[in-house]
Amino acid sequence: MRLLLICLTILIFKTESSAYSSFQKLFGDGFGDHLLDVVRTSDGGYCAGGTTDLGANDSTDLVIYRTNATGDLLYSFRIGDAQQNLLTGLIQNADESFTLCGYTFGTFNDPNNSEIFLTRVDDFGNLIWSNSYGTIGPDQANGLLKRWDGSVIVTGTTAAAGSAQQSALIFKVDVLGQLLWSTTLNANFSSSFTKAINTADGGVLAVGSTHDGSANADHLVAKFDNNGTLLWSKRIFNTAQPTAELSEDVIPAGDGGFIICGYAEKTLGSDYDHCLYKIDGNGNLVWSQLIGSPQNDLGFSLIKAYNGNYIVAGQTNANLSELSCMFETDSTGFCQWAFEYGSPGNISRLKSIIYGSDGGYAACGRDESPGLFSEGYFLKTLDSGSTGCNETSLSLSATQPAFSALSTQQSGQTVFLNEGFTAFTVTNYINQFGQYCSFIGIDEQQSAVTLFLYPNPATTSLQLTNKSYSSQYITVMDVLGNVVLYTTITGNTTESLSVATLAKGLYQLRFTDGNRQGAVRWIKE
């Protein structure tokens, strides 16, 4: 029986390694719509979340779109009340429900300012719970992080009533939405957290921006333990001139350090460039790059490429039209390829990027035609970054800024957050749907199998045989698309990959040698 299972696995492997899909699609109702976050779902599809209007003068609601693996809409629903509601983060939980975060106006606890909300719905839109959190003053959520125990961490800002000074805010709630702890980074100047990532020691690393005494914002990085206690905080800034720098997203580098993307001024008062930099586990700067065109370029989301490089999604004005963009850099931040997506004259941007279900990368954002309202923008690329239409290759150059990392001299302090309930309801949502292009096909260059694994199922280790003359970059992902292992195998060798620490279940192993790529599903017993 074991021999039969291995043979069947190899057949599946050959089929999956040669299939691909790419698309560019639009979601919306003809008024103001945009997407802020996207996740892969356990059925191989996607869930994208954002904000929508029912009409030109209507209050905004949250919206979720569920699609299959090729971006075809399965269903969608609206979540909200009579107030303005904006979504900023989305995750899928272990029970296939979704948790959404953002900010809302006019709650019972603070009717005059924005408050943060967390809302949990099942995969069919049924409301499980919806809570609000905040001080007596404006509060805003920017990002949402899933923890290993089912809890979530929210990153954002908070400010005292009537104050223009914002403090960076981070707090944790359990699976029922009950507040566990909340911490601010306090100084004499405004700070904000955008995103956070889990660290190997059980802590959290948050990124954002801080003024910290300067006229312009600096990159902000802070490390917290599992109880919300601040361990250290650093600001990364240009020592040659007082330019503005902001961090938007962070991923692990694989060696204990972290890669962070955002944007920074080229020179004081000039346009921005995409900014990519690496820190070690203590916040010390390893390298930094500004990547961009002669025009304005903004980086919002980051992912590690299948070959070990980095992919950044955002916006570029390279051709004097503010369009979505995506580019790949090597391990030190030098650009390998770049595309802009969208029609010249439109305004579009990508806010979130994840791994595609069949390889490549999926990203979401907004696309706005001149004189019209915006639409939610959802695209899926090949590993090369191409979608097959409505795109142009870019030439981006890299320069090394004079960045340095210093302690922010800010303190972490517990902050009291009022907890309440939102009056959100969920309704089915019939919306417009359009697309620029959609392709499903077989790439003959990818059809040759160049890597084999044994055994399948596996308990403690996988034996990987590389049939390519080139090194293979290996990425192991769980069913939700979370990367759990990276490795590299040299050409014409067999090496062992330890999987002993992985939880039991189904996984996908992606591989590429730079020319050919593939994937195989395997089971951890």
C-alpha cells in the first residue's frame, strides 16, 4: 500500500509542476471600492477583504470576496453599520473562520472619534463576534497578526483626545476577542506601527514610523515579548540628510534577522523610492537599498520569493501614471525584474501580496479609472511576475542610502483600552465583476520533473533528489500558504530535509532552479 501511495504522489507531482494560472480582475459596485488584504484559504482559493460604498453618499462598509484558485468569484458579503468602517487586516483561523481588523466611527464608548474593531465571521459570512477597542481619542488599526495559540495581535496608533500626537499601539486579544494586554511606545513625538511578525523566541517584532525628534518620519522597529513588554526599539534613518522614511511590512530573513520594506525620500523634499533593508535579531542594520525610478515609488507589502530572493508589491509613477507594481530583488536588495500593472491614466496600487495557490504570487489593491470610482483590484502572476496582459516591464535602479540604526529612547507603557461591541451586521453582497485577463495553461518548459521526494507520507525527514544540474530553491508551505521551511539543494545530489518539528497534516513543497519550477503535495504523519 505504501508503494502505491508513493507512485500516486509522483503522478500528482508531475501534473502540478506544469500547471499555472494568471489573471487581473476587478471587484466592486460602481462606487468607491478597494482591497487591503488577501489570504489563501484551505480549499486552495483566496479571500480578499476591503472597503466598499453602496452609493456616492453612503457610509463605507467592510467587504469580503471569496474566490477559487483562478480568481473566479464564489460569493461576497458586506459587514458594517450606519457608520464609516474601514478594513485594514484579514486572517483565516484554524477553524476556517476569518478575523478582520480596522477602525470604525461612532461607537458607544467613543462616539466622537475612531475606534479599532475586531470582527470574526465564519466562511459563509455568519457573524461570530465583533468588538471595539480604544481610548477616549482617535485609535486606528493598521495590521493583524495570527499567533500560534489562536490569539491575534493588532498594530496601529492611539492618541489622547484633542491631541495631534500619536503613540504606536500594539495589543493582543484571545480567540473570543477579550483583551489580554496592550502597550504603547511613548515619547514626545508621534509614532505608528503598521505590521508585526512572530519571532522564533515567541515574541513579536513590529515595524512602522516615528518622528522621535526629527522633522521627518524615520523607520521604526520594536521587539516585544509574549506579554507585551518592550525589549528594545530602534529607529533607522538617513545620517547624511533629514529625509523621511516609513516601514510597511516585515518578513523573516531565515538567519535570525528580518527584511523590511517601505519607502523613503531619495533626497530631502524629493520623491520617494521603494525602501528595502535588513536588520539582525537585535535590530542592528545589516544592509539597505533604495529601489525605484526617477519618479515616486512606494512599497507596501513583502514576501520571500521561491528562489530565496524577495518580492515587493506597491505603486510606481515610473511612466508618469500612478500604477501598481511588483519587483524581485536578490538577497542584498538589487532588482532582478519589475512590472507595473494597469492602464496608463488610471491610478492603482497593490497593498498585500501572498503566495499563489499554483505558484506565482497573488496581490490585491485598488484600480481607479479617470473620473470614475475605484474598484477592488486582484491579480495573480507567474513566478516571473507576469500576468500576461495590462502590464509593462520596468527598469528600477538601486542606491545605498546612508542609513544607521539607533535606540529610539522610547518607553513601552501599558495603556487602558475600553472594550465594547459593534453593531455590525452581515448581508449578502451582489457586486459588479470585471477582468483585464485570465489564463490557465501548461508551460512546456516547466513540465520536466527535476526534483523527487521520498518517503511520502514522511515522519521525521524527506529525502530530496535534485535531477537538475543547478541548485534548487525549496519552499515548504502549509495548506494556508504559510511558509514553514526554506532550504537550497545543490545540483545532482540527494539531501535530507528534517520535518520532525512540523505538525501533522498536508503540505506543499515548491521548487525552482531558476528556469523550471514545480510543486508536490506530501503528508506529515
